[in-house]
Amino acid sequence: MKQPLSSKGSRMSSSLQNRQIQKTVFLDRDGVINKDSKAYIKNWSEFTFLPKSLLAIKKLTRHHFHSYLITNQSIINRKMVPLKTLDKIHANMMAEVRSAGGRIDDIFFCPHVPEDQCHCRKPKPGLILSAQRKYRIDLSRASMIGDSAKDIECAKQSGCGFALLVKTGNYTEAAQILSDKGIVPDYVARDLYDAANWIIDNVNL
Ligand SMILES: [Mg+2]
């Protein structure tokens, strides 16, 4: 079976093994944290944070939410970018998040293309389920924030309690696809900052 990749090893600390993390937010990357590009984000110079996205992650962190990146990165199996370049992009992103006062706890990405028939490419739930197993997350109280229909579908398929659609990326297309499928996000947010505020105000933990 083709497995999703995590940026960290699979060993958990004993404290993590003995408790359930309750305050959890899953974040899509492109179109949520940074500007998306039809040509893909192939190096750090093409990565541009969306306005207030760093502030949003800082606010979630200050409110004791654990954030996990959940992202399809088919550029790997399309052979457009080597894994070490994606790792470098993510290392730089994490450094910027940290220096802004926020924290992303871990990164789960799917390197596959649709033809790989993996279990982790969103809208399939594999990435979220991997995070759930690794960190013993109570998905019923977890939120997923994305800009595409596949993010919302992934949240629903994995049993996430809350699915939030932001307007900063693929919103127009996403809204149409979701409407056609009869899938309703729990909240439609202007941007990641608005989504973070909604979670802080509405998800009782
Ligand atoms: Mg996206």
C-alpha cells in the first residue's frame, strides 16, 4: 500500500501516547497559508504567504491548538521537484511560522499522482487518518481548513468535526463542486485568519 509521508519520524513520546490531543486544526497549504499557483510551488522563491496567515497560525497556537499541515504535493511523483526541495520549502515555511510566534506541529503530505491510486491523496482521508493515529487525535473535535472541495470532502470522509472553506484560493470552483455534491462546509471564511477566529469562538473543547 502506498503510504503518506510525514516530516517527522513515527516514534511518539510517552506523553503523547497517554493522552488525546483535543485542540486540533488541520491546514491545507496552497491557497490557505500561501498563494496557490497553477504552475505549482516548486521552490521557496515561489512561496508567498497570504495576508494574515502567519497571524492566524500564531493565534491558533496562542489558544493551544495543535496544527498539522495536510497537503497534496504531486509535484514529487510528477518528478517536477525532488523531495529535498519540498523539505526545504517546508523547513523555511516552518521557520517563518515560528518567528511569527506560531507553530505547525507536523506535516503530512501526499506525494502521489491520481494514477498511483494511493489512500492519501485528498479527498481520500489517508493523511488525516495518519495524523490521527500518530497523535491520537479525537477527530470529532478537530477542524480542517481548506480552499478546495477535496479538502472539505477529506474532512467529511475522515470524520473531522468541522470543515471550513476559505475564499482565498479555489473558492469559486470549490463552492460549485460542493454545491453539486450537496456537501456543506461548517463555515465559509474570508481567509485563514477568519477561519481561525471562528474555530476559537465556536469549537468548544
Ligand atoms: Mg489548497
